[in-house]
Amino acid sequence: ILWLGLWVIRQIPGSYEEIATWDADLEQTADASREEGPVPGFYWSTGSLFLNSGGPFLQWNGTRNAFHQWACRYAAMDFGHSLVDGLPVKEKFRRALPWSMALQLPAIVLLLLLSVWLALEAVMRSGSWTMAMADRALTGLYAVPGFWLATLLLLIFANPECIQVLPTGMQGAPSANPYRLWWVAPKYFLLPLLCLVLPSLAYLQRLVRNGLLEHLEKPHWKRALSTGLPLRKALLVEALPAALPPLVTWMAGVLPALVSGSVIIEQIFSIPGLGRLLYQSIAVRDWPMVQFLFFLGSAFTVLGFMVSDLLLRWMDPRLKQTV
């Protein structure tokens, strides 16, 4: 993962080696680059044995390569310094993480609760025109890009010429602590929260509803109804636990969403979280910061799939027997 992120960065126009020389931690590498040429990207590289032979060969670079230097620094928990302001990468990450968590965690909880509630209502009120209209509206919102929805909400609810009841962003927020801001002025999070919840609600609601409908044909559902349980209680006790595994699989993407799940939303609403930090770091070629966030997002993705797999095995013991 580390090598892939480093390789992608080296392909972006702007000369990675030239920009990396601005980092005080890479001064020795920069000196070597000027004397001996650019530092290779990996332990070996391809080249041509003769000038015009056209025959490729593998050249061993030893430990003098960018990947080895970055891997050694990451193993020592040294993630470098930002090329923009010289602050440690870990410090900028520590400052931005609470803002992303203050936005993403409520959005995830609200999304899960609403999707389960709407799925239960859709099954209980099958054929209702109100649920049919709600389903069409959610499907339309699912097709709307997040940045377009954010712009539309700003034009409606933060426009002096329309309905100016909500702020346009975090400018002028009464607190620099995102958790305290939720308590004293939650209106600053309302529009970003809607932009994260509404587009994904249709997909999750359909995911849970299809799982419920699938289990309504199973023998255990008919047994539950034959005991005299009310329909809602039977759905909650018998059908819902069996319909949740697909939702748990979707939750594998929750951890990486903390890093890159709201890049555009945070940029539009000026939220100083990890998504905005990633966007601005790419824009100004702050490669140490980009490399760290790319690695962190990849690591969170792997961790999310591992946690999801463990939860699925705990919820469905039959999966243990297939191993």
C-alpha cells in the first residue's frame, strides 16, 4: 500500500523529487539526488543495458530508494513534516480528526437508524402510496451528486434571497471544538449532515428491505406469526436480525470514510477535517501529508473488512462451518 501511494505520487506532474527537497527531513536525500541523480522508487527498476539496444533489464537499487526510506520512517512512527507550514504530519492529523469524526459518526448513526426504520415501514405498509412516493424521492436523491445537493441546499437554506436560516459553513462558528459546537450551535452541522445522509439512504433502505422480504418466506417467519406476535415485534425479533448481515458488510467502509468519505462536503462547507486536509494537500502538492492520509485510508479499509468479517461470523454461526 505504501509503495502504491508513493508510485502514484511520483506520476503526478510537478516533480516529486523537487517538491520533496522542501521537507527538512529529506535534506540528505535531496543532496544525494542532486549529486547522483533522482532517487529510484523501489528496490529494483527497469532500464536498458545498452543505449540503443531496447532490451530491458532489472537494476538493483539496494536500500537507496524512496520506498525504503519512507518504510523505515513509517516503521519508526516518523511520518515527516508538512511541506506547507512545517508542522508534523501527525499534529495536522490530530487537529483534523475530531472534525471528521464529529461529522461522520452522527451521519453513520442517523443513516443506520433511518434505513432500518424506513425498511420496516416499507414492509409493514406495503402498497401504501406514501411509502411509494418516499421510495421514489429517495431514489432520486441517490442519483444526485453530493456537491450538487450541497450547492442546492446552500441556495435554499443559506441564501439571503431565499431562506437564510442556516450558516453557509464553519466561518464564524462560536467554538473551535467540534464536539462542543454540536452542543452550543448544532445548526453548523445540519446541512453537511443532510448531504451525507440523504444520498445513501435509498441504497441502505433497499438493502434492509430486500433482506426483510427475503426472510418473510422462510419457515421461521411463519412460526413467529403463528405464535401470535404483533407484526412489528415479529419483524424486529425474527426477520431483522437475519436481514442485517448485508448492512454489516456495508459498514466495512465506515472506517475509511473517516479519512476520505467527505472530501467534497468538507471543502464546500469549510469544515477543517481530514477530507478537506486531503483535498488541500493534493492541491498544493503536500506529498508527506497526502502519503500519510492515503496509507491511513488503505489501512482503515483493511481493518474495516476484518471487523466486518468478524461481526458476520458472530451474527451467523453458519459461516464458521464453511471455513
